[in-house]
Amino acid sequence: MESPDPSFRQRLLIESLTVLSADARTQVGWLDKHGVMTDEIALDFNHAFRMAETLLAEGQLTGEVMADLQEIDVVLSGMSDGDSADRWTRGALSFDEGCALARRLARRVLVAELSEWQQPLPAITVIR
């Protein structure tokens, strides 16, 4: 199977960071619009993050950005360990420390990559 091209990988990463960086109210609106569960925010980032090493190797990401992406991955993984169902509620998006840290890191990456963190939220297609 052929690997996705760099523009696809980069778009996937930027879109996942855009949702992750949004304020809690905007995230909830996005979740409602697309009819997906809260943890979809982390799952989308995880899919994009798995391609980040390739983007780094291709010179599409800097080491500093990669370090922030790795930290986001650690934060989100920690939020998914053990008894963490309460960390993936819509309400938790407003008050959970992990959500707040991941949001700040995602904003920092978007500023580094695009010079601004606020981007239009991506549309997604959910196959049911």
C-alpha cells in the first residue's frame, strides 16, 4: 500500500490540531454537528500523529514542533489510561487540566506552522 503524500499528512495534522486547539464551547459545537463522541478529538490527533515522524523526516516539521506533538500525545494518552471516562465528557473539555494543556500545546504548534492558531474547523464525514 502506498503512503499518503505529504500534503495529505500535513492537512490531517493541521485539521486535528485545529479541533484540539479550539475552546471547549467550539469543540462541543463541532462534536454535535458531526454527531461524534468527545474522544474523537483525541482519536483524530492520534491518527495524524502517527504520520508526524514521516513529516519530520521529509523536512515538513521542525524538531520543536515534533516535541510539542509528542507532548500532546503523552497528555492525551494519559487521559485515556485506566478509569478515565469522566475525562472524555463534553463538560470535561471546559475544566480538565489535560484538555487545557493539550489545547495550549496545539495552539503553539499551529502558531509555529501557520502563524495563527485559529483556523476554520474541518468538516468530517462519518460513515455509519
